[in-house]
Amino acid sequence: MAGVALGDQRLNRRSARLLETMATHPDASIPARSTDLAESMAAYRFLANERFDEQQILSPHIEKTIARMSSEPVVLCVEDTTQLDYSEQTQTTGLGPLYKEFRRGLFLHPMLAVTPEGGCLGVLSAKFHAREDLRPKMSSGEKAKRAIEDKESYRWLDGYRCMNALAQTMPAVLIYVADREGDMEAILAEAEGQRGKVLIRARHDRVLEDDERMWDTVMQGPMLGTQEFTMAARPGIKARTVHQTLRAQTITLPETRLRIHPIHVTVIIANEDHPPEGQKAVSWTLVTTMPATNLAEAAKMVDYYRRRWVIEEYFKVLKTGCAVEKLQLETAEGLKKAIALYMIVAYRILFMVKASRETPDLSCNVIFDDQEWKIIYMVGTKKKPPATPPRLRDIVRMAAKLGGYLGRKGDGLPGAKTLWIGLGKIRSYIEVSAVLGEPVK
């Protein structure tokens, strides 16, 4: 929170203190995290304060995210929407209907900075939205005439515009990555020739010249080659190897009554021609402003798109690990501030998990301070800590074991859930040590 500017030094200090307590026990309620009633009341007063908003809370974290991006040659800017359900919090004002209109809450639309290897560098932006209770019914013609800025879907175009503005100031190549909901011609038209690139999963099979269809045109072209990868397990779906054929072609979307200028994009189709019996084929149609003239370039784009899953993992940590949907506050504005703090906590948890997998041999002190890793080591091994900090993976595994990770041969690497539970226990040990006046040496 260095550099946070909430208009008062006391508020700045409180924001840092509240973030620390949230990180200590991310899934606990505000009273459960607080040391006493006074601290609990101070937290509620902070979140109810109308002198600042959630964007000011996130601002210093975003600045640090951009700083981390500056050392990367390529950064994927992944954007998506999730709903936060507060239907049970009937006393909270400022909420609106969700995808199921009888449920109430907020929509959160963040952008994460992700490396091509899948490491999360932090949050780049966060938009909150509450739908109106009584939205006017419109015909398809009336909807088409509305300005893009008046539509909910504008959040995607606005996200690209903000990323593209940032791309002008950075040496890194920034690529805007979105799923099918972000497939908007306005983004494709605006991105042509820009420094900020796009990589979006297609939702629409667009019409080309002579009434040809985009998907058929690319599929009838030459096959660039094949690739395979292991698709990670998902709820109800086991991990398996996926074999895809890759095709790519640059196409032109011609001028129409609504499309003033033609749009030139590359279309990549990664198709699983023969999925295992009983399994749904893993097939994606991607549109991009990046080149894909050969197998290596097309496969790289598919790999970049697969990193979009990082934001789904982030949502899981935010909702399950940080339990943001269990927050009980009087206003939606208070919820936004609390969620903004939890977004920073969720980033740190996800970063630890990813870093321990991708760079296991790094020294653990790139993430943990001396007191943290030494306590984790002593609790995990029942031995005195060594003079040299251990490997990052070893310390993360020890912390996760305190959260229920068994570490058996077939268990794989620890996930976010066991890690955040373990970190909460470690923080309790640190607090006890401080009370006893016996700091770890």
C-alpha cells in the first residue's frame, strides 16, 4: 500500500493495517479477524467512509503491477466478468439483479496482467457494476441505435482502450485476451494497426465477401500442423491430453452499412478432430491482430489463449479463499472497498502458487520475509531454520501442509486453498510469538 493516497494519513495507515489483517485470515469475517471490538469498529468505519473509493485503494497495487510488467517482453492482459451474489444480505443497499434476476449483487470486471508462462503479475483494473432494477425494455432496433458507451458491453471496449493506452508507454508487447463475451467488432476495428494487440475467442461466425463464412473459409485452408497439451482437471472433468489440428488465415471483414471500413484480422482454428469417446471436443476459434503464418506462431497464440484460465483461478481464490460473497456491509460502496483489498490478497495467494510451480528453485525470500519462512520451516520440519533460505517450492509445500495438503506422491502440487489456510495458521504463530516477546531468530 506504499503510495496510497486516501486524503488522510490515518486512512492510509488504516488501509495498510486492514489489508494485513485480511491477508492473515482471508476467509474470516471482519469481527473474527479483528483483535478486539475497537479494531472491528475501525474497519467498518473505514469501509463506510465516503471520502475515497475502491479505485484509490487499488491504485498503488496497480502501479506496482505496471512496474512488474516493465521487465517482461510480452504481457497478456486478461479480462473477464464474474458475478458476486449478495442475495442473502437483504440490508445492503446499492445492489442490482444478477444473471438470474431474482438474485442480487454486483458484477466485477477485472483485468489481470499475466505472463506467457501463466504467472500473475497483478491487477490492472477493476470495474464494478450494479444493474438497474427496472431496465427499460427495448426492441432489437432500439438496442442497435444505442451508443456503445451506453451498453453494458462497453466495459470490454473500454478495457481494450485502457490497455492500448498503456501499451504506448511500455516496451513490452501487450495483448488483450478475452473469452467469447469480449468478441466485439468495435474492439477489432479499433485494434487494427495499434500497438496494443488482441486475442479473443470468436463468438460470431462472421460473413466475408461473396457471402462466405469465416469458419468455413479457414477450415478449407491448409492445415499448419498439430499440437498437443495436457488440459488440467476441472470440476467433474479429469485431466487429459488434447490433440488439436491448427489452421490460420488472414481475413477481411468487408464494408457494410454498419461497418464503415474493412477490418483485417487473423483467424486461428484449433480443432480437436477426434476427442476421446464420451468427451466434448476442445476446439477454439480465435481472432487476433498478431501474425500466425506458420505452426509455431499459431501454436503460440493458442498457448496464450490457454493462459486466460488464470483469471478463472483468480475468481476462485477471491470467492472461495477470500469469501468475498460472505461480506456483510450496509452499502455496495463499502463492499467495493472491501473487495478491492481482497483483490490484492487474492493476487498474492495466486502468485505464490504459480511461482512455486513455475520457478520452484528460486529462494523463498523473494516472497516470504525471514520471520515467515523461518516459522514455516520450524513448524514443518521440527528443526531450527538454516542460515540460507530454502527453495520457494519447499516452503510453499510446508505452508500448504498446514492447510491440509498431504503431499503424497500422486497428490500433485499444492493449490491455492490449502496454501491460504496454511498461511493463516502461520500468521497465528507469528502473532503468538509477538505476544510472548520471542521473535524468531
